[in-house]
Amino acid sequence: MPGTGCHTDITQAEQSTSTDVPFDASTFERLYREHSASIFSLSYRILGRVADAEDTTQTAFVVAFRELSQFRGECSLRTWLYRIAVNEALMVLRRRGRADNLTSLEYVSHGVAPDHAPESDRRLAVNASLERLKPEQRLILVLHYWEDLSCDEIREVLEVSISCVKMRLFRARADFRKHYGEDL
């Protein structure tokens, strides 16, 4: 990704792909073992369905394998993989359509859980509130709070300016609070 900085915390699999060392199946297997859980987690939080997240994870790694020769090391391999997974997840959301995406809200009646509610109720309310957000808003919250990406890393994944990341985070937080706090 042009214009992005390199990260210095490179794993062994990343070193094998960002140097002149030939890439082989064992390197890709290591890459998969190191990153598949986080890619699945990201995909699941964006899509809300295990089957879709599994498919997206698999597709993301197939694309990564095919496109690995194009990885230039201008960002971390993790960021590059996240970008691929985000693109795949967004394509699933587009195919699925917004109306179908909202049907997963049925498991929570109002999406609201007061602070004294049991942890499982709060978790369901958080998930329901996330589901009510636009996909772009859900994505930025997931990247920041669940995947623990910095604003700069989010900028790299989404290929937008840092001010755009901050504005999207601000708006997504506001909309999330509105949905989470309804009927309290």
C-alpha cells in the first residue's frame, strides 16, 4: 500500500515474505497459524455469522497466497491481511444486503442492557448495537476496540487519512452510544 509506514514488529513468517528468501508452503502454513484466528475474529465481528466468517477467512488467505508476491513490506503483514479480510467481508455484506444483515437482531429484543445487567446480556446488547450500525461504522469500531488497532494501523487497513479515521471513530461511537442507550 503506497504511502504507508513499515512496522518493525515482524514475525518469522513476515520476515520470510518481506526479504529475498523464497516463499514456500511451510512459510504460508506458519503465516496461517499465526494470523487465522485474528482474521476469523475480525470477519466474525464484521459479519456476525460463523459460516460467513469461516468463508471470508478462507478466501482472505487464498487471496493472500495468490497476491503474496505483491506484498511490498510497506506495512505490516498483519495490516495487509486485515485489509484483504476487510475487503472480503465488505463484499459479503454487499451481496447479503443491508436488510438481510439486520435479521440477526432477532436474538435481542431492544439491544439495551443497563450497567447492572449480567455480562451475557451486556454482550448481547453490544452485539445488537453493533449490528444496527452501518457496516463502515461497525468496521471501524471492531478494528479499534476488538482488534486493538491504532488509528494509524486503521488508516493503513482502510487506506484513508488519519483525520478520516478519527472522524469515522467519533461518529461511530456516537451512533453506537445512541443504539446501546435506547430505552434506558
